[in-house]
Amino acid sequence: MPNVLNAKSLVNISEISHEQWLEWRKKGIGGSDAGAIMGLNPYSSAFQVYCDKKGLMPETEDNEAMRQGRDLEEYVAQRFVEKEGKQIRRCNFMLQHKENDFMLANVDRLIVGENAGLECKTTSLLTRTDYEAGEIPPYYHAQCVHYMAVTGATHWYIAILVLNKAFYVHKIERNEDEIKTLIQNERSFWVDHILANFPPEADGSERAGKVIQQLYKGDNHEPYVLLYGLEDSVRQIRELDEKVKELSREEERLKQAIELEMKESTMGKVEGFVVNYAKYSRTSVDSKRLKSEKPDIYNEYLKTIGYRKFEIKPIRSGFNWITQ
């Protein structure tokens, strides 16, 4: 297999299926994982990357944003050519760092005649990133740094299509300090977590919760586990629960004061904000009536979903929590 820039060519992705490509991705850390491992991605985390590499959860279901990103990649690449006047070519290989074999790269395009590549992005009109001022989301930046680390490139371009608004191109120069820090963090993640089969700390995300529910279904009916060292965590959860309740009541009080002021109006304005208080309706099935009047139909469509409920309760006086 040929070398691409200063990287090893691991597998020809044009000759394998999508499912095989997903399995190859699990053999190392890719560019889209870099930001999560570095704690820079608001939509993912090291914990989620760990679960992905270990195959602990089903692959993320495709959504419209992901589909559009793939479909528009070629368009973004051609807009880059039009804007910058450069030639590009596809890279049909999954690339691998020459020394750190856990570092992989699936690059969108390579720049002809330059020691560089191109990352193509499509984002929503609602983005808060000021691309006009030269801003780039940190996890986009980390992805490009990862590609430079794997390939030895001196710079990397990122082309961003903001749907229905604008098209931007930014150039990221190679920074050896950034690359050194990235490699150290990725090596630590790979050795201390993936190879050691030791997951990073959970991050509080909804997906992390789903992973934990999937891993541990509660089938072991041993009565108690001694949670040594977690006493403070239990107390903090109880305290946070109370604070959340207090904040929820305060939020509701403030909302009610505004609702009383708005009366029958559906919109209110203050400096910098619009308050909507519109009337909506929704249609739902009267399950209680359906169960009473047509139990056969109700039972036919009944669906049971198993889940584990997390609760913390004070121990009753005289209760032996170690033996009971």
C-alpha cells in the first residue's frame, strides 16, 4: 500500500463495506474522536469514545444532519476549489501514524502540490460560531490537528458551509506544541482506558446514561453493594436534588408573575428578549378509557420497556444496611 504524505496507508476504504469501515474505526483513534478525548466537544466525550471503541453500544443512528454532511461533502470540496483556486484529490485509504499506530485518519481531501489536506464541514444557520471573524469550534480545530499529526502535514484547510448563509475557508498552521499535547492525551486514553479495559469517568450526558443502562441491566439480585468512598457523592446528590427543587419553584414563580402581567396577550417584549405565551393543542389517546372500553385493543398495542430507576432514600432507624 502507498504512503500518503508521511503516514501509513492502512486499508483501502473504497474496497470495503460501510460495516467493515466501522470496525476498522474501532482499531484506533480518529480525527472526529480527538475533540472528545481532549474535552473540547460539547456533543461527545471520552466516555462515549471509549464505549464506541469497545462496541458497548449500537452505532449512532443516522440523522438528517449527518446525511446532509455526507451528501454535501463533494459540494463543499468543489466550493473550496472555486474559492481558493487549488487542486484537490481524494484519499481512498484509512491512514495510520507511522509511530503511534493507535492514531488513524480518514481525511476528506488532500491538496495537490502542498503538504496539506482539507476538512469539509456543513453546519446550521443557527450556529453561534463567528466564522466571519475567524473562529473555529475547538473540536473542529482538534480534528485538523489530529490529521496533521498523523500525516505530517504542515497545514490543514477547513471549509465550512453555513447552510443558506455563507461559505468560509480557514487555514490552520501546524503547531508542534499542539500536536505534542494531542498525542500525549490520545496515547494516555488508548493505553489507560482502551487497552486497560478501564472506562473514563462518565460525563453526565444522556448517551452516557444509556450506555450504563445497557451495560448493567440489574439482573444480579444481590441485595447490597458497599459503596465505600462514595459517601460524599450520595450526600451531594441529595443536596443537589433539593437545590433543583428550589430552583424549579423559583423559576415557576417568575414565570407565573410574567404570565399574570401578559394576561391574554401571546407575546411580550423586554430589552433583548421576546416572551411567547401562545396557546397550543395536542392530540393523545385516552389510555384509561381505551383500557376500560376496549381492553383487547389496549393489550394488543401495550409495550413494556424495562429500565432501572436510581433513587436515594434515608435509612430507617434500626435498619441494618450491611446484612439486610
